Amino acid sequence: MTPRAADRARYDRATAHLDAPVAIVDLEAFDANADDLVRRAAGKPIRVASKSVRCRALLERALARPGFAGLMSFTLAESVWLARAGFEDVLLAYPSTDRAGFAELTSDPKLAGAITVMVDDPAQLDLVDRARERDGLEVRVCLELDTSLQLFGGRVRVGARRSPLRSPAQLAELARSVARRPGFRLVGLMAYEGHVAGVGDAVAGSPVRSRAIRLMQSAARRELAARRAAVVRAVRAVAGDLEFVNGGGTGSVQHTAAEAAVTEIAAGSGLYVPRLFDNYTSFSGRPAALFAQPVVRRPGVGVVTVLGGGYPASGAPGADRLPVPYLPEGLRYDPQEGAGEVQTPLLGSPADDLLIGDKVWFRHAKAGELCERFEELQLVEGDRVTATVPTYRGEGRTFL
């Protein structure tokens, strides 16, 4: 029996009492992935990206492990909810225009002390000030640096379009804006290199493209390391010492951790290891989060149909954004239908061994987005479900 076949047998036994659709997290794999992230971070703390987990019980499990400290959230409403639930260090990774949220933040000392907001434009400071319902509470502020690699005078850009701030001078000027305004305190700097951390460099069947990605990422790491260090120096010259300089992501942990200017690493997807993280040469993880759909039809030889399963991930549309049939091994989509909202035909010889009601296990493309489809996660240890925990959705929270 192959390791994957053994996993299938375990998961089927563990969930035999549960009807599909069902989502699981294999805790042994989750913990092993957490250990690997800590190893690669080489002593620098890992701030857990909540959007990649979206389950409070598993956020708590990660933070209870040595080497993890703090959360990186994705909306202000989520940040407030997490802080009220007892998480004491929440970095909001994206600018917000949530006026009600800022009014709540600036009127509650507990929230103001626990949450750091992201800023890359003075207009965002104006919005916070307009939302204040009382004076006196400082808002903790983090500045974001644009990490994109720009070539040929900016005519070629590689990387996400995030912050407009690229140069040390630009970051220092915004730092001065924060320092001049009462009610704000600059505590951190963030730079997420998604074109390195979130792009695999070993694309199956594409050696030329893979080499091009590796060359791009090597150039991007060199350029960013020098620019990030200069930015940190410039901002510290204005604001004094910073509590943190955050960088990285699951795919670049060890490279970002090697930069002296960086004090902490962000990661979250590496706990679940969705399919987008299969194509890396720098690390390998264990798939920890999976979902199962039930076989509901057997249309013919070499074909089964499962209920639903069309859970595409965000990002540029493409085959890599679809879930992948994982267990049993050897199943594939019908190219004429793909993954369907209500039903999904699957082709391959393993189909002939599947019966009505059997489970087919899938891996999602992007980590936390799976939790928007399920209200519960079944936590599996060995061949048993040892706990059932709610996702954000299961707690009635859909923040985006």
C-alpha cells in the first residue's frame, strides 16, 4: 500500500460515520508542517496569516507551539473579533475603510492595544481620524512596502499590486506623517514578496518556465533584500526603533529569515499545504487539509460522478485554481466539464472500484478559502476524528 493509499484508508475509517461533503485537517500533518516552518524560520518568530487558516481552534493550536507569535488578519472586522476572543497581537495586513470598525477600535483600550492597522497613504489616516468617537487612544500603525520587482525602468513589473510605496524616501515621508499626527504610533513595517513566497519554482512538465521562475525569484530576492534594509534604516531614522519588520510567506520563509532587517516571518498556508505549494524546490510539506465529496453516480466504465466540488480559488483563472482529485490516486476531471457547482464527473480506472456513497478526497488550491465552503473541520488523529471545530463560517463570520 502506498503512503497515499494508507492515508485514504485512515481518512475513510475516521469519517465512516460522517456523510460527505466533509472537510478534515490531519493534525499530525498540520503539526509536522508547523515544525518545518519553524525550522526554516531559523529562530525568527512566525506570525500566522489567519486568512490561510480561518479556524480559531487551529489558530490557537499554531500559536501554542514554540516559534509562533501573533496573527496577521485580513479585515478590520476580523481583527476586532479575534482581539475580543483573546488574541493579543493582531496585525491587519490590508488597509481598511471600515468606519464602524475604526470607531470601535479607537474607543476601546483593549482593541487599540491589540490591533495594528496597515497604512500606505495619508488618506487612510484621515479616515481613522474621522471615525474617532473620542480622543486619547493611540492607533498602532504599520507601513507597507511594495516588494514587486521592476525592470527596464518600471516597464516590466513582477509581483502583486499592493502598496504604492517603494523607496526609502517614500516610506520615510509617510513615517513622518504618522509621527506628526496625534493619536497614531508607528510600530512596524511589512513587505510581502508574493512573487517569491507564493509562486512555485518547479512547475510540472515545464522545465523552461521553472528555470525562468527561479531566475526571477533569485533576482527579486537580491533586489528586495537591499531595498528592504534601506527602507528599514530610513524609517527608523524617523520613528526610532520598530517593534517588528514583517516579511516573507510560506514559500520564502528561509530566504526572508536570512535578512538581518527582518524580525518576523508571516506564514499560514504552509500549515495546510494546499496544492499550490506542491511546486517548490526549497521545501515540501504534507497535505493537511482535505475535503471529500460523495460518489452519487456511476455513468459508465471508468467514470464516477461526485456531488459538487466546484470550489475554485481566487487569483487569475486557470486550471491551477481548481481543487485536485487526490484520493484514490489516478482520478482526473472530464475536460468537457471540469469541476462543477452541483456535480463533478471524474475519469480514470480507480472509478471502477468506487461505489455509490464512497468518498473521493480532494485538495483545494488555496489554503483558507476551503473554510468558506464548510462550517466545520473534522480534526483527524490516526484513523479517528478526535474533535470537530467550527470554521469562521461555522461561527457565523464571513468577513469578505
